[in-house]
Amino acid sequence: MDKKLLQATLQTALEQGGDFADIFVEHKKVTGIGMEAGRVERVQSGYEAGVGIRVLSGENTAYAYTNNLSPKSLQEAAQLVSRATKSNQQEYNLNLTKIQPVIDFKFEKRPEDVLTSEKTALVKAVDKAARAVDQQKIKQVMVGYGDVVQNVTIANSNGDYVEDERIRTRMTVNVVAAAGDVIQTGYNALGSMSGFELFDRCDPAEITKQAADRAIQMLDAQPAPAGKMPCVMAGEAGGTMIHEACGHGLEADLVQRGLSVYAGKKGEQVASNLVTVLDDATLPDKYGSYRFDDEGVTARPVALIKDGVLTDFLYDRLTATKAECQPNGHGRRQSYQDKPLPRMANTYIAPGKTNPEKIIKATKSGLLVKKMGGGQVNTTTGDFVFDVSEGYLIKDGQIGSMVRGATLTGNGPEVLRDVDMVGSDLGYTIGTCGKDGQGVPVADAQPTMHLPQIVVGGTGDPVAANGEIKQITASEPQKKYKIRRI
């Protein structure tokens, strides 16, 4: 978009005053392919373009958007936000200067250069690979492919001008297995800030096999024991817990509204000194990565918790202004129709120095969590409950029987304070994080960690008072599970 048009639009938006104004221009092409019941059910592609215009005045935000990119439409939207924000006139710099990125992402196989037939063939191959694991027990396979090519232009009243391109590609597979009246599911996902070369680096058949194997093995899994017990969170479980139980509480808007357990605790010890939590949008090939956030702020790593001490929060421009600090590149939005919010990107606990195998061997009795499911978190208190998609009993430092129906219940800060061993590995998961009706791509990760005690919910035998897990009764009636599409 022509710089002169951007300057004129900003000038109009600031006619009645305001502290800050910006324009977010988006052009986005999306492709999605879905396969279910052995058939390709949908092949969709679409193009979206629009502009969002914002004016900040104190703690107030005026926001308008349009999918009409004509100068007249932009002027009308700018006049609308101008009338909604009346304050003292400020000094502005509308001499737009382009900001160069400090990192670069290389896209080797752009999605638009790959034929739809090739993408569809990949989806079919994933479906076939899943069914080949066990043709009798696997009853349903759902495969999803998606890619997004997003180009944005951002200009603001500080004189910043940013152009950026984000390309993301992903694959998801959900496998349903059944034996008798017992039904179980296995889910896996693959995705990154990359083009179709993602599938040259990562074999989709491997994640498919993992999902199928998990669903089949869960058919014979024993009911999980219930009670307080030690827990080993495997690195391959990904960072679902750190994202939900800790990450959202570190977003500055929740902190400033008193909706975070971490409010007022900056500089305090909030976790074990073995725990360091970072959010880094500059990591190559990660699903939540970007060069600039959606306010045009250069992405950079942020240490949120350092050696157990709370050091920082995730800020957008508005919350940074309230805190009298600089934004740190975490203002994100779903599209031009949404105003930016403080959001996570790639959130993870830094690896430690302990061999993951030693952590398991040091655990006399407990639960090994290899895959997390969904859950709920109260950011105000830090209380959480999570499903365990894949878990095993640990007995005398050895991995034992697989269990199902397990849940983890606890308090995020308390769990992080109790961590007494951190592994040298690091495992990632991807997803779409929802907040205030907006979804943005994220990744999260953690190393293998040992928790001395956590409440495990299950349908099996209770855990003894000393933490020993009793023998699970083999004749325990098998619990029936409904199919849940993820």
C-alpha cells in the first residue's frame, strides 16, 4: 500500500487527538484439506484482505476495520476512530521509515507453488499409513492439512513502517480405535513457520504412526490410579502445562486487570531455581514464530522467569504504556478484524542438565506422562486440571503398564516451585491459542521434569498414603469412552 495513503490515513485518524495510531494491512491466502472416513471431504482455498485502524488515548482504544482497500474507505474508517477518540493533540512522526527485520525465515517450497493434487496425495498417504497400523482395530482416521500465506504492512504514528510475510504449514491426524465396546483416540500434529518443505524435514507418516499406536495401546491400558503421587513429565509431552498453567498468567493485560496469580510478584521467587521460562518468537521453523508482531514491534526472546524469579511479562503497546516500559514484541491478532492483545508465541521451559533417563530411574513410584490432552485453568488462582492422553506407571525406576483415564490437578505456581529435576531434552507441541475470541498459532515446549507430588485423578485403585501405587485390579470394568473430535 502506498506510503502517502498510509500517512494520509494516519493523519485523519489523529485529527481529534490521541496518543498513538497505527494501521494494519493484511493480505492472506489460506488452503485447507480434510479427509474423513477414507474420503477427501473438503478442499478449500480462499483469499482475504483488509485494513484495521486504531487510535490509543490513555487506556481507551478506538478500532475500525474494512475489507475495502480504496482510499475513500480508509478515510471513512479513519474518521470513525477519530470521532471516537477525543483528547489533547500529541506530537506525531508521519515520515514513515521502514524497519528491517533482525531475523529471516527462508521458505523453500512456497505453498502456492505446490499443486493441490500433491497436497491431497499427502493427506491420502497419511490416512493410509494410519489405517495400515491395524486394519481391524482402527475404525476412523481424520486428517487435516492447512497452509497460510500472510502478508502484512504496518505503519504507525511513531514513524515506523513494517512489511512482513508469514508462511505456516501444518498437518493434524486423529485416529479412533475400538475393541468391543471400548473406544480410544490418538492425536498428533505437525506444523511450523515454513512452506511445504516441512514434510521433507519431518516425516508425516511418523506422527501418524504415533497417533495410531497410542489409540490402539490405550484399548488395553489399565485404569489410572487415583491420589497424590510423584510425576515425571516427559519432554515429548510438550509444553501444554507451561502454556496453560503459567503462560497465560504472564500476559500483561491479565496481570494489569488483576486476573493473574502473578500480579504484583515481579522480582519474587515464583518457581524452583531450576525453572527458567522463555517466550521466543525468533526461533526458526516453530509454529508460533514471526519477525515482527502485529503492531510492527521487532520480535525478540523474553525471559519471563529466570532461575525461578519472575522477571518480565508479555506486553503489547497498550499494556507497555500502562506499565511505563517498552513493548516486547507480543502484540498479536487473529486478523485485520481484531485489535492486538498480549499473546504467547513459542513458550518453553529451558532445558536443564539432567539426563532424562536418570530422572525416570530416580523415581521409585509414580506416573510418567508422555502426552498431554486438553484441560482448564483459572489464571487468577493458577489452579488447573489436565487430561493425560498417554501415561505409564513407574515402579522402581522402570516404565511399567500403560494407564488411561488419568487427569492432573494442581496449582501452576506451586507445581513449578516443587520441580526438583529438569532434563536436558526439549519437546515441542503446536496449537492454536484462543483468547477473547481470537486464535493465533503457537508452540510450547518443556524438558523432562520431575514433580515430587501431584494429584492424579483416575478410575483405578487409590494410591497409598506413602505414595506407593497399589496393584491395579485386572478385573476392573473397562470404562467406555465417547469419540471426541479434536
